[in-house]
Amino acid sequence: MKTLAIIAEYNPFHNGHAYQLSCAKELTQADYSIAVMGGNFLQRGQAAMWDKFTRAQIAASCGIDLVIELPFPYATGSARDFSMGAVSMLNKFQTVDFLCFGAETDDLPSFLKIANILVNEPDLFKRRLKIYLADGDSYPLARERAMNDYISHQTVQSIDQVTDFNNVHEILSLPNNILALEYICALIRTNSLIKPVLIPRTEALYHDENIHHTICSAKAIRSNIHNLTVNSSVKHALPEVSYSLIKASYQINSPVITDDLSVFLQSARLFNPPDASICDFDEEFIGRLSKLPIAASYLDILDALKSRNWTSGRISRAFIHYLLGYTEEHRTSFLSGGYCFYANILSFRKESSTLIKELHSNSQIPIITKKGDYLSKLHQESFEAALCMWKLDIHATTLYNCMIFNRYHVVCEDDYHKLIPII
């Protein structure tokens, strides 16, 4: 039995994702597919427009055999934490053969060579990186300059090492390339047996906000749903089941927008001012935040705080960690404890029963199906860290449901009462 995995957010699942899944199945000839999907809050720190169960149901309806939640600390973490958390989970399943991911640049050998440099950090690369950071470069720019310096000064010892690195800028700067590179780095760091499979991104660019084709960016779809309705142009960019479920929930309990966090951020700043123990906070950032009025919207605060070193994504991640009390101490305990301690199923296809049985037999971490039984499933040696991580996942759902209630006056079921969608 062969199994492929995809790490995703599916916000929402669109034709590009369907194309990726189809290519992944064709390239790997896998019998089953697993998606490790971010929950209600995502890697850029934003709230998902649709809740995690709806997005998981759509993914399963579109051909993913099993959808498992990426725990909150990694779903809202840096690109490295996001990738390490997901890859560590996949490794622990001991069932996954392939990790499939999209990228703007179709050059897996260059990805592998650059990833090895980043993981092994040769002395010249480290020295150059330190110099550029000291000069005031942002980390992405300093990393790219250091990489170019290392490659240009590298002593070629054999003909096998000669490589065309003309695409270093592309690989280190384009959004899907950056994430693809982090996945490969995570596979290398964990000595994973999972094979990387690169699928070239087709037609639409990550930041393209216009719908030109049947395959477009998720950002374009979200932009159109924000600004208009679930209209015909959006319909053409989505699989039929995806469009139907999104349309059915439109203005009933979705879309959720990140600015809906305004009241929660105001309340937190008023009654529980942040300190540097919060993951992704530091004293300089706290000082800048303290100078801004409490009676301001989330997005206004975000815009006021943006700088060269503090991107909107970094700030949003810091804020969601602040709102849910995720600290640097938590992060350290999770990483040192092995990253993942359970796998929470969000949706699956009926015909994937063999895959689920295989996971239950082989996985080094418990597979959670009935949420009420989670305590009895957790391993004793990692119980405290697992319980802390679980509570963050549960509280993230509660916060998200409060956002839905405040906007649509609808009470949504929590993790314990929501039935897993079975397709």
C-alpha cells in the first residue's frame, strides 16, 4: 500500500488543489492520500474564511482520503515551525511514502541542494548571513545574499557538484517555493524516509487577486468572496462540491474575516497586556504596540505596526498567539518533546478504512476520532505537553466560534460535539 501526503490549508479547496491532487496520484501511483490541514487559524496568522470541518469535508469530497488537523502551534507558526510540525507528524504515522507539494519553480535538484546548505549551514554561509543581518538586511534578503556568496565561492571538487543555481532568487523568494524549501529542509532535518514530490504550480500566481482562468489563486477566490458574493467567476474556479458548500454557508456562518478579531484584541490589551513570554513577541514590539490606541480595529493596528522586519504575517501570528496564550515556553516544550503528540481527524472517506486501520496499527502517536476519548488516548510520557497542545486546539475553535457568533449570531458546535464529516 502506497500513501501520499499533502500539507495544506484549503482556504478554500479550489481547482488548483484538485489539479495538484490528480498530479500527485498520477506521479506516485499512491493508493491513499492524507492531507495535514491547518485548523481555524492559518500560517499567516489569519482566521480561515471557513471553519476547519467545512474545509475538511470539501477536501474529502474532492478526493482526499483522510484529513488530519495540523495542531494550532504549527498551523500558526513560522514557515519552519509549520513545516517541521507537519513533517514530524507524517513521519510518526510510519505509513506515508510521499510528500507532494506545489512550487513555482520546477527544479527539485536545486531545491534539494539549497535545502542541504540551509540545514548544514557551512561556515562561509553562516558568516555571510551574520554580516548581512548586522548590516540591517531582513532575514530573507540576508539569507539570499549569503546563499549566493556561498555558491559563487564554493570549491567544486568534482563534476557531479556543478549545478546551475540561476534560480536561487526564485527559490528563496516566491511564496510556494519558500514553503516547498521548508518541507524539504524538514525532511532532511528529521532524516525522513518520505520522498519529496514537486508539482509545478500552474497558471495563477500565489498573490494574483484576479480570476482569469478555471485555475486561480486561493487569494483571488477569497478576494472575490469578500468583495462580492459567491458569484459565477468564483464558481468556475472551484470544484462543484466546494462551490455548493461555500454557497450554502454564505452569510450564514461564513465568511469569517480576520478583522472580526478586533474586539478580542481590544479586550486582551485592556485586561491582559502582553509580555515577552508570548510566542513571537519581544520588548521592542510590545513598546510599539503600547503606543497605539486600544480602541482601534485589528487591521488598523496591523497596518500601524508593519515594518521591514515585522511583516503583516509575523504580526498576525504574534497576535493570535497572544489571544490564545501561546507562549515561548509552550513552543520550547512542544519542539523538545517531538513536535506532535496526537493526530486529530477532521474528515475522511468511507473507503479509506484500510488507511485508518494502518495508521492505528503503525502510528507512534494516537489517532483521535472520538474527541471525548482524547485523554485516554494520550501517551503518558508526553501527557502534559499533549494536553497543553490539545487545549490550544480546543480554545482556537472556541475563539473562532465566537467570531462566527458575533458576526452571524449563530452558535456553532465545538470540537467535542461536532460530528466528523464522513464522505
